[in-house]
Amino acid sequence: MSLSLFIARRIYRESDGGKQVSRPAVLIAMAGIAIGLAVMIIAVAVVIGFKSEVRNKVIGFGSHIQITNLDAASSYETHPVMVGDSMMAALAAYPEISHVQRFSTKPGMIKTDDAFQGMVLKGVGPEFDPRFMQEYLLEGEIPVFSDSVSSNQVLISKALATKMKLKLGDKIYTYYIQDDVRARRLTIAGIYQTNFSEYDNLFLLTDLNLVNRLNGWKPEQVTGVELQVKNYDKLEDTTYEIAVDTDNQQDELGGVYYVRNIEQLNPQIFAWLDLLDLNVWVILILMVGVAGFTMISGLLIIIIERTNMIGILKALGANNFTIRKTFLWFAVFLIGKGMLWGNAIGLAFCILQAQSGIFRLDPETYYVDTVPVSFNILLFLLINIGTLLAAVLMLIGPSFLITKINPASSMRYE
């Protein structure tokens, strides 16, 4: 064991944890490290969890990639494209694609005796993946959707059901305007709630066959195709690969295929989520700064209080570098203890929130009803390593104060 490490451990293990003056400084320094690290862990966990929740809800409604008609890029009143079995098989054959499903939409209106509400009727076929809707289903069940017959059953959001005073099993009248007004009576088979108001207040889910008949389309015509990718990190590359093969190609009836991913379809939402990363960096920098400056002040107080010891070590032949290392090792021990408390506080909050959801949010504003947390072991380790390195590096400069201490005068210092 080196002399510096040995002396540092002896100082750290003193029964009173420091002298009368330095003990409060030591406690404040450790508290600064603990609070700063806990805030960083919580901030990163919350932002990652929030981004993941919002992103998953957007993807749940629109999948990762959509192929639609170029003429319908900016309207719910869609122009169809031809999507047959051969195209479905070709899309499913891409190595990064995990699921392919067709969809059609038709804007319309729900009307009851007391109110009316605009909506978009979205039809899906038998290949529909129900996992997302199943997760947020409150009442009822998800119908078996069909592309050949119409069950006249729909899934409706709790927000729409509450606004229109509807409940499970109710018959609702919906109206669609094309060349003339067309009406359809549908039965509420299930009620879901995602708290994502932009979609909850808009979409009703039903059979693909019903929507295609309302649009007057041929059997293989649909609004588009939704594709799910296996790895979100490869979304851009997969979109480009499919676009190269599909974009601007015409179907048999003259429709032009247009490929876009979910980030291109919802640029405002994803730009907003990207801004959250800036907030995290600001928090990390501020917390590292606070933790570092509390350690600097604590170290300076300890050095001044132990001026007599520094003088004795110099008189015994220890050089400035050895003594500086001693106090830096001592600072590392303090930082380590503070980081243990910081990790304990941060992880306890994350576990408590994940299990109980004790801290709640307004879903109308934040799209989630509780503060979401997501633990990432790699980022957790990086935060700990970065905090330790940053704090130690910030202490190197103040440790040069030791070089200014003169042995002859310091040994008389009390």
C-alpha cells in the first residue's frame, strides 16, 4: 500500500470523522455529492421513461413505418393504394420488419341525443396486432377484426365515451359525408384509455371491411400498410431501405406509394421529446457543479485544518505530490460514501415510483397519468463514473494549496 493511501485511510477512519471544524464540512460535501447524484439518477430515469412511454403510445397507434398514397400525405380523407398478398409477403420479408398490417381510415361524426363529435374510423384486418390495445383496454374485449365481413363493433376511448355519455355495449350512430350522408350504427365492444389525447379524442377502431365499404374501395385497396421494426435504433436505415424499393412506385390503379416513419409523421412530438435531452444535460452539469464545489470547499477546509500535519509530513521528507495524493485519496473516500447514499436515494425513488406510481401527472398535459421511470444500467454506470471523475478532477487544482505551505511555520500552526 502506498504512503498516500495509508495516511488517507487513517484520516478517514478517525472515530470522529474529522476535527471539530472539518466534520461539518465533510458532512456537507458528502451531502452535496449524494443529493447531486440522486437528482441525476432520477432525472435520467424519468426522462428516459417519459420518452419511452410517449414514443410507445405514438407507435402503438401508427406503428414504426407507414406506406400510404402520396396524395394523402396531409389529410385523413385518404386516397387508397393497392396492397395484395404478394406485397404483404414482400414487406414481411425485410430482415428488420417484425409485423405487417393493413389499415383504412374514414373521417366522420358520432351523434347522440345530447352531443356530437368528430372522429376518424380506423379499420384493421385479421392480421392486426392487438397487444398495444390490450395493454390499455379498460372494459370489454377486442373484437376479431375482419377484411371480408363487418361485425359493426368498435373500440372507443374512455375520453370519447365520457364526452358522449356512452358505455360498454351501447349502440352509437356514426355519420360520414361523401357524395351524400351515410350512417352506420355501431356497437361499443371495448373501451380503452391511453391518456394520449391527440389519439384518444380521435380514433375509433373497427373492421377493415366496414371502412373500405364506406370508402367505396375495391377489396385490395386500403389507406396504407403499417410496419413494425425489430430494432428501433435501425428505424432510419430500415425506412430508407424500404423507400428505395417502394417510394414513387405506382399500383395497378395509379396510386403512388409513399414511405414515412413515425418520426416523419409526428415531427412536433419527436422534436419535443428530443428537447428533453437538453434539459437532462443542464441538470447533469448543474448537479456535477454543485457536488464538485461542495467537495472543493470541504477539501480546502480540511487542508487548512491539517496544516500542522502537512508541515510534519514535509519535515519528514514527504514531497508535495505525495501529500496532494493523500488528500485526493481522502476526497475519493468521501466522494465514494456520498455516492453510495446518492445511489441508494435515487434507486429507492425509482423502485418506489415504478411499483406504486405515487407521483402523478395530468394526462391532458403530459400524456401519462404517473411519473414514468426507466432504469438503464449502462447510463447508471456512466453517471456514477462521470460523477467520480468530474469531482476528482475538480479537486486537483485546489490541492495545489499544499505546495504553498511552509514546514517551519506550519508546525506552529494550530
